[in-house]
Amino acid sequence: MSDLPSRVEITEEGPREAFQIEPGPIPTEDKIALIDALSGTGLRRIQVASFVSPKIVPGWADAEAVVGGFAPRPGVEYTALWFNASGLRRAMGFRDRLSIFGSVTVTASEAFTKRNLNRTQAEQLVAQRANIAAHREAGVVMERVSVQAAFGCNWGGEVTAEAALDVLSDAMALAKEEGCDIRRITLADSMGWATPLRIERLVGAVRSRFPEQEIVLHLHDTRGLGIACAAAGLRLGVARFDAAVAGLGGCPFAGQPGAPGNIATEELVFLCEEMGVETGVDLPALLETAHLAERIVGHPCPSNLLRSGIRRAA
């Protein structure tokens, strides 16, 4: 375990993830209450909303009201998600409350790119050139490349490390051509295909090709291996993870109704504590917030720690 980081940074995505997929409607004030509760747990980065079409994602029709309504806490960075110039313009209206940065987004599965975006991978690269231009015009830095379905796809099957690396390399080349300073690479297991071995293969390949960029793991617990994959990432020295309180959320376009979403933040924090890795998070406070999240959505959430608690043997 010599490559274990001493500390990790967790991006909490529960609010954004949950309210894009819950049938709802979830009251705006409940969304705000969850964000404010998360702000008091020691988490330092929280994704609070999606600026997307309310016709496609009705759960975020109130994005402006939510972003304008939560109580920012000093030392906490708040972010949001958008996919086009319209969403960027909406986010820019909250520059005093949000940390706004851009991402070059590609997908390692041609099948998922076509199903999710109605584009080929080549067409998605062209679209990302326009995406970079829109962010540049708005004065927003493009700081990361995100690879969706980096480990596998429900329509295209397993994605090899070589295939994912090829897609990532195309995106990095485009970013370099456009003058972007890419600091981080997100490997997103959008549909839960990752295993510890696949984590080792892809993280190793990415680190060998792009040693200067930090790696972020965005893991889903669809097949029950999310935390095992996080442990594999930690052993490789990965120090940035996305997670969702109570295991909220999931991709509404992945064809897996009822499947678990992101790894549960409290389970990731518990894992880190057991491995001697600092998170800065108050785990009991986070568990209380997870119970709040479960009450808000009105149904049991996937987190095992939510039910078992954190009692340890004497």
C-alpha cells in the first residue's frame, strides 16, 4: 500500500445525481436543505445542480432557484453541470456562488455516444471543439478531460484499456491544439462495468501516457464492486473521487432502471478511514445527512453503511 495517498478530495455529487433521476417532484426547499446539510460535513466540493433542458431532465427545472437558494459556506467549493452553450450561460449567472470550469467530454463507447448524444465519436470531438470555443468566449478555463463509459457500456460491452486510452488521447490532442491546460482526467464508470483489475489496467495506462495530469475516478456501484474499485484506485495513488451521499442517483440514459448510482460518499469515507487516508469529513455528520437524503427521496437508498452504521469492535 505504499502508493496510498495521505489525503483524498471527494466531490459530492449526490444533489445533482439524485434529482436528475428521482421521479419526484422533489421540492426545491428539500434540495436546498440537502446541500446545506452536506456543507456542514467537512466536504469541500459539492456539485449542486444541472443546467439542462427541463424537457429532458424535469428534475432540474428549478436549477436557478436551488443554486440561488442554498447558503454558501466558506471553504466549500460549489459546482454545477451543463452540456451546451445554453447551460453555460445559465451557470454564468451564478459566478458569485459557483466555481465554473470547463470539461472536454468524450465517450469510450461508440454505442453509448450514439444512444446518449446521437453522434459518432468523431462527431463528438467536433462538438467539443465548439464547446471549447464557447467556454473561451465566456472566459472559462477548460481544465479537465472526462471519459464517459470508460470501462464498459450496456450496449457496446466491455471497453478495453487500450480503447479508452485511444479516445482519451484524441481528446487530449484536441485540447492541446486548442490551447487548453488540462490538469485532470476523469475516468467515469457510467454504467458500473469497472472491476479492480480494470481499474488497475486503465489507471496504469493513463498514468503512463499522461503522467502530469491528476486522475479522478467516478465510480458507480451497479454490480456491487464500486467500493472495491475505489480501494484499487487508492492503492494506485488516486487521490480524487466523485461520490454521492447515500448512493443517490444514476444515469437516466443508461437503460438500468433501479440500478444503484455512484458509490456512497459515507462508504468511501469509511473505507479511507480504515486505510489511514484522510478525508476531512465528519463521518457521523455525513451519515445523518445520508438519512436526510433518504427521507427526502422517500425510499431506501443503496448505501450499506446507512443501515449498518459505523460501530466497530472494541
